[in-house]
Amino acid sequence: MLTLTTEVHNGLGRHQEHLTDDQVTSLLRAFWFSLWLYYLGLCFTKCGLILQYLRIFTQRWFRIAAWTIFGIVVVYSVWTVLSSIFSCTPVHAFWDQSVKDARCMPHGVSWFVNAVRHRQK
């Protein structure tokens, strides 16, 4: 909640041209922090549901499938958290546009991959 409050206080929802450089920096820093908190929250929610399924269903085939999916969720979640934390080298280049020789992953691509949904036909 604190990160969202910080983002809103520093201009979330307003055009960037109407923000000061300090507001943009604070907004991006809070956004960087909220990204990996969001991915951690998704991980714990998914893992909690799978663990609940394991308490309910006792068939061997289901338990094997659930533990397999649990492992996939954990590995994928570790990747999403680490990729959001270390999306830029150095890390502070995510919110500080003045850093020279910074290297960043294309943010749009990683956010799209993490939010992809299958299309219903």
C-alpha cells in the first residue's frame, strides 16, 4: 500500500510532461519496488492454492501433478522476482535516467511475458 501511495503522490496517472524530475524518479523507484512485491504476492497466492489442493485431494497422480506444478510456479516466480529486481545494471538505472552506460532489459517485453494470457476461441 505504501508504494502505491508513493506512486500516486508522485504523479501516477498524470502525464509525464507535467511531472518534475524528482517526481518521476520517486515514481519509478516506488514502481520498481512494487513490481517485485507484486510477483512475490502472486507466487505466495499460487503456492497457497496448490498446497490447499494437496490437503484436499489424496490421489497419487494428482499429488505428483500438484508438486510438479508447485515446482514450476516456484522456479518461474524466482525468475520473475529476480528479473524485476535486476532488470537494469546498475539497479538504480531503473529509476535514474541519468546513469551513463546503463543496460536495461526491455521492460515492455518482460511485463508482457509475465502478463500473457491465452486467447479464448
